[in-house]
Amino acid sequence: MKELNLYEMKKVEIIVRGENLESVLDILESAGVSGYTIIHNLSGKGRHGFHEGHLMFNEEDVLDMVISVMPEEQLEVVLEGLRVFFNKHSGVVFVSDVKVSRLEKFKK
Amino acid sequence: MKELNLYEMKKVEIIVRGENLESVLDILESAGVSGYTIIHNLSGKGRHGFHEGHLMFNEEDVLDMVISVMPEEQLEVVLEGLRVFFNKHSGVVFVSDVKVSRLEKFKK
Amino acid sequence: MKELNLYEMKKVEIIVRGENLESVLDILESAGVSGYTIIHNLSGKGRHGFHEGHLMFNEEDVLDMVISVMPEEQLEVVLEGLRVFFNKHSGVVFVSDVKVSRLEKFKK
């Protein structure tokens, strides 16, 4: 869809307890990620994906979702940083393909 | 992207009126879904996708979005449960491909 | 996945400052988009995607995300409308593939 000025990127969605939000943002910034959006005050429950043996979130937990879009080469750096963090903390990471439109004029 | 420990799953996003949230969670749990995340207090309007003839949501409706990630073989069970429910209630279901990272160590 | 009654559509996610929400909804409606969902009160920071040289959002900005699903032929009209708008305003647009289930019976 090059005619629509759409470029392929990776969308990373990270769900963590609110108390861990700042740590996740630090990991993103250390990896050189320049922007993100946060959805606050989610709730969640149970096990996601591969965490069959482990209850990640309780219904009382207040969660945040961080959404960030990056080129594929940056994804590996981000996931490596998250891997270290998630050795000690609960969370979920989803990666999907997304196209980003170069809509905006560049301003200085 | 096996080298990043990413596994292909299906992401299901369900948008319903808040009064129907518990029913949707029951359907997910009956289908053996082990985890989900909820974004609360969305608003919405109008028709989505194929519901051309039918106004699904009004601007006053308070909506919730349930996000769940599951293996493809579980998707069919979930959609069948939702199909029965959506015969009587309004809602939208989006399915997309997502990769999930086995980031966390397994704990007991 | 035709056996699951899933049809391929395009999912458009638009993140803008709350003050610009109505303008974006007007653009969608002008393009004939019949439905959308809004996640309110996001926060965000920095640069997304291709906006390397330009700080789009500050941490104090209150953002909204508009989610809409449409057939591919409608996407071009929507992006063209957004392009004009984003010449003057900050925002992010993500496009991804999604499948929508024809779950609901058609009512009149």
C-alpha cells in the first residue's frame, strides 16, 4: 500500500500493573523508543498466553497498557530489555504488524 | 521471529455495553480462556463492519472492550459462544494476528 | 477462515488530542464511516513512527484514540481526509489487518 504512504512497523502492546509503568517506560526510552501512548486503569484477570502455570493479575489489580510503534530492528532491543524486567514482574507483551501513515508534515 | 521467542496467537477484541460485560467474560471462561484485559468506559457510535442495517450503539452507551489472546484452536469455541450471545445483544468482535513473547519465567 | 464467518477489514486507530476529537469524527463521517469506538483519556509522549524531528505530544496532553474498522476501499478516502487535517494538527494513525465476524443477526 505504498500509494497510501503506509510504512510497515511493529506495534508493541505492554500490559503491566500501574506500579510498574515507569519501569517499562524507562526500558522503552533506554531502547531509543521515541514515543508511546498509555491507556490507564485497565482491569484484567488470570493467565495470558503462555503463562499457564502462573496467575499474573488479580481482579483487583489496576493495569496500564503502553502502546508503541517502532521499526522491526528496534523490536529486538525492546524485547531484550523487557525480558530482564519480566523475570521479576508480571506482564504481557503483544507484538503485531501495523502500518503507519506519513500524514503529518515535518515541522521544526 | 522465533529467535525473539515470539509465538503466533489470535487476539480477540470484543466491544459490548457495560451491562453485558459479565456475560462476555462468562463465555470466555466457558471456552477455557485463561486471561483477558478490559478497557473500561469507551464510547462509540453507529454501525461497525457488517451491521449496515442496524444501529448497534448510541452515543450515550458506555462500552467496555475485552482483549484476549488465545491459540487459533480456541478461537472457534469462543466465536461460537459469542455468536449465540450476539443473537440477542449488540457488540463487535475483531480478530487479528498477534505474537506473544514468552518473556516471563515460569513461577509456581 | 471463512468457516468462522470472518471477513478481512482494515482497522484504523487514530490518536489525537481531545480538543481535536470532533474534527476527526467529522472526517470519518464525511468519508462514510458508519461506526467507531473511542478510548478516552490516554496519555502519551514524544514522537511516534516517522515524526522524528517533531515532538507531537507532551506528557500533559490528554489524548483520545478512535478505533474504526472499514473495508480497504474506504481506507483511502479516510486517509486522504486525515492527511489534510494532520497538516495542521498533531496525531498518529495506525492501520492494521483485522477480521470481523458476522456474529449478529441483522435486525431492523
